[in-house]
Amino acid sequence: MKKTLSLFLMAVLLVGVLAACGPKRDVQQPKESQGTTEKAEKPDKLVVWVNDDEKQKQALKDIFQKYTEKTGIKIEMVGVNMLDQTKKLALDGPAGKGPDVFYQPHDRIGDIVLQGLADPVDLGDAKGEYSPTAINAVTYDGKTYGVPLVVETYGVFYNKNLVPEAPKTMDDLMKIAKEKTNAAKDQYGFLMEAANFYFVYPFFAGYGGYVFKNENGKYDISDIGLANDGAVKGAELVQSWFKNGYIPKEITGDIMNGLFTKGNVAVAITGPWNIASYKEALGDKLATAPLPVLDNGEHPKSFVGVKTWMLSAYSQNKEWAVDFMKFVTNEENSLHYYEVAGEMPANEKALTNEKITNDPLIAGFAEQIQYGEPMPNVPEMSQVWEPMGNALQFIAKGDNPKAVLGEAVKTIQDKIAASGAGK
């Protein structure tokens, strides 16, 4: 997710340009594709754009072949980096060269819908097969705009050579930080990218902070909760980590990963994308867990990211495309994707299958999913990252959290107004 987020930030300006100059389409009341194939003529093939990753493509190739065997429909798989797909679709779709189905991180759905590139889908009874968090993530303006395949969030990694068990509470974590930190020797009890809003958000949200108020799946972008009392309390907690010398101000993901793989860090907060390198370094001394409970008894609410199949607005085979997406994300195929590609499934039965719950390195993240919340999928979210990143830099240096967060929210509001969003 972290890598996806970084690429997304670089792509925001480009997406904005496309929204302005892309094809003009009526997207006010798009018709939902029902997913029934009873009356639709069966096509010879479906064109599917997948993320250009070898492990992912191998897993999908197996699943796509099964769909062909079941239906007789050939699947033309085209590898396109998922962050490049919307630009390509805006050009190829009107020319009749686009896909029936494409693949996206859910936080881009708002931009995609505004560009008129995707149609909503009606999952019918199948909607209950997916994790509620995943369904919330792909819901925009009250409609479902994706069939989720993958969920991911971050949690705790710990080195059992340094701590016998995971910290269950924030007090436990602070005790580890105090006892195990010797900055002069590059030894730390606890590290995370504590000036990165993506990772820090759970500690704001756990005390009552929020990005945009969410009522029944709809975001109110005029109501920003990043400077309320809960957010300030979370910021004060984060600031204490720097003030006490637990986390160096210059911390980055690369620095943290290097120290952790050397065995110099007891506990790190990051995501499952680091499992492979951490396991190679620590072997059976590596373990994972959900984020520790705060002093108010609440679980920190981590951002949850969802990677989802989407239905192209230009597809001529919408009913069969929905049928295909549901097939690819059923329990059996979701588990196969997990086993080959190593990503957690959005399918609820697959996510709670013993193959995952008995995997000691995945189980911690799977548990954290239930405490998390989807990253907002509205276009205005792109205006949040920079002001909040700057605010956390000031907080790390000791500036007053309440004042800094107030200024950040004002900047976010100004940026949203300047962009013309929300009108």
C-alpha cells in the first residue's frame, strides 16, 4: 500500500488534467450493471487490464483459464501498471480499444467516476461475500464501483529475539521503546514512519479524529476532523515519541527497514509488503500482530486499502464482465490468488480461511483489517497528504500540535476550494 500511495501522489496532477480534458460523458445517473448473464449474448472474449506484476499475473492467468473452461469466453490479459490505466483508458476507451475490466486502488475511484471511465455494478447477493470494509471502500456516492480483490493495511512486526511477545497496549509499546532504545548504538525499541500521515492516521482516528465526516458511506468534505480534540491528542502522542528520543526525526522507511533487518529494532509498524525481506533477515524470529490498543481502550483505526476490479464504461459486454469479476473474486479463486501473489483477499470467507488465519505472518494484518477504515475515495483526498505531511514535520520538531493541525486543516480547505472540488 505504501508503494501504491507514493505513486498515487505523483499521479494526482496528471489525473486532474485528464479529468479536465477527458471525454465528456453523462455520469450523473449511470445504469448499474446487474451481473446477470441470462439474456446477454456471450462474447468471444473479454479484455482485462491487470497490474503489470509477475506474481499477480501468474495467479490471475490460472484463474482466468478456469473462467474460460467454465464459460468458453477467452480472457485477453493485458499487463498495464494500475496507476497508468486510467490515462490509457481515457484515450483507448472512446476508440474502442479499451478493456472490459480494469484494476485500480480504491482511493482513485472518485477521480475515475468524475472522468466517466467506470460504471457502477450491482453485486446482488454476492455483495455479502466481501468484507464490509472492502465494500465500503469501493462505494462512491452510494453506488458500488468495483468488485474488490485485495485488502491491505499495516500493523506490528516484532523481533522475538528482542521481545518475547507483541505489545498489546500502547503502554506496553512505550515500555519497550524506553527499555530497548539506545540511539547512540542505532538500537530502537520501536520505529515507524511517524511523520508520514498514512501511518500516523490510526492514532488520530483512535481518539476520534477523522479526515472527512462519513455518514452512511458518503463523505462530507466540508467537515474535516484533523484538528479536533481527538486528532490533537493523537498528535501529542506522536510528538512524545520524538521528544523522548524513541524515534529519530530523520526516520524514513528505508532507514527503518535497514535497522529492522539488521536486528536492531524490537517493534516496527509497517505493512505486509515488507514480509518477504523481513522474513529473509529474521527467519522464525519474525512475528506480526495488530496495532496496540490505546489508553482509551480503542483500537487504532488504520487506513485500509483495497485493490479492485472496475467495469469500463466503454465495455460492450457489461453483464459478462460483472460475471467474470465475481468469479475471479470468489472464495476459491481469492485463496489461489493469495497463495500465489501473497496478497490478502477481500472475500470474507477467504480472508477468514484457516490458510490465512493459521499463517502467523499474515494473521496480524488480517486481524487489524477489522479495526481499520477505508482510505477516503473522494477526489478531495488528494489535497490532504501534503498539508498533513508538513504538519507532522513541524510536530516532530516540537511545534504546538493544536496550532499546527489547525493551520493544516485551513490549508486543506483552501486547496479544495482552489481546485473547484466539492462544488
